[in-house]
Amino acid sequence: MQTVARALSVLDCFRGGEERGVSEVARQQGLAVSTTHRLLSALVQAGFLEKNAESSRYRMGRALAEYGQIAYRQHRIYLAEPYLEQLANTTGASASVATRHDIHAVLLGTSRWRETDGHALQGVRLPLHASALGKALLAWSPTSDDELRGLPYEEGTERSVSGPDELRRELTTTRERGYAYNDEELDPGFRTIGLPILDEAAREQGGSCRFALGLRGPTTLMIPERVPFFIELAKVTAQEIADRFAAASG
């Protein structure tokens, strides 16, 4: 079990998409270089990592792409794609669907890249407290004080929520106004609107919000005068996605 846990921890070093060397991974994990090399070799053999023959550095392997596609189909995120594209084309912003994994919101699907983002890859894993998607997932789910205390408040910008008490107040406001908002709390120069995608059980019985919809754009696009219009469009899209998921499940 310890070996498996170490291997998974090593694999986690590659979430950012960069290539990493043996010594770099060993330092990050606090492991001996020899132990790290064995773990990396095992992950390469399993297809979870690949070794660059020229640089002798490691990167994500193709097996993970296969597993990612399987999860993508199982969660039926592809059903949301037409709605994400329509919302993105109408607003000029980037639309996405996310779910919660532990202390982060994880992007499962996004609209095609927009010129406003350039070639920079937005993080796939977003801190719950500093992202509109994360706030939406928390606000529309039963969330304990212990969960809020365990969030990584060191992540984000100086505009981010700084602690559990402040976040609890923010979540209350989010529920009352009907949407979550991220005003340069994660990426300077960008704002995001977050809305819950609620199935019938979650709407009627107050269950956990499984998915959230995000609409992200630069501050020059997401100006205060446009935000109410974007919110209304996003609300319609969130309901359309919820209905599409429900129809597929039925």
C-alpha cells in the first residue's frame, strides 16, 4: 500500500503538464533518487508516464488519455459541449463544466480556446475557495465547517477569500444571489461566473451539487455592466445542461 501511495503521489507531480526529471521529482516528494527512479520506471511501464528520449525527462503518458476519455464518456460531459459552445460564442467568454474532487474543482469540459486566453492553459484543478466553480459547488451542497477549514487558502491571489469564516459568508451570499463570482481571485485580469447544474433531487431535496457551470473572461470583457446579462445567459445554459443530463439518465 505504501508503494502504491508513493506511485500515485509521484504521478501527481505531473498535473501541471510539464516534463520533470528524476531529481526534481525526488526533491518534491522527499524520496531517494533511486526510489524515485524505480517508481517512475514502473509508471512508464504501465503507460501512465512517458520518458523523453532526448531530455531523459518524464511526462504524462498516453494511458492517462485513454482513462480520461473513459471518464469523459462515463460522466457524459460530451452532452454539455453544444451548450458550452453556444454560450461561449454568444458571450465571447470561455464556458466550462467542473465537478468537485476533495479540495479542488476539476474541469471536465470546456469550450474551444478563445483568443482572450491565448495559448496559456488554464489550470484543470482549481481551489474551491478561490474559483467561482468551486464556490458554486460548495454553496449548493451541504458543507461542514471542518471542510471549509481544510481548504488551501494559500492558493489564489491577494483578492481571494482568506479563511473559513469569510468563505462561509461568501457562500451564503452566493446562495442568496443565485450565482458565484470570482473577481481576479484566481487569475489577475480574469473574472468568472459560477452556477450550479442541479438535478431534480438536488433542487427538491437539497442534495449535493455534482456539476457547476463556469463562464470566464478577461476583465475587459466581463465589465460590471455586462455581468447581469452574462448571468442570465449562464442560468439558461445551466438549466439546459441539467435537463440534457436528466434526459440521458432516464
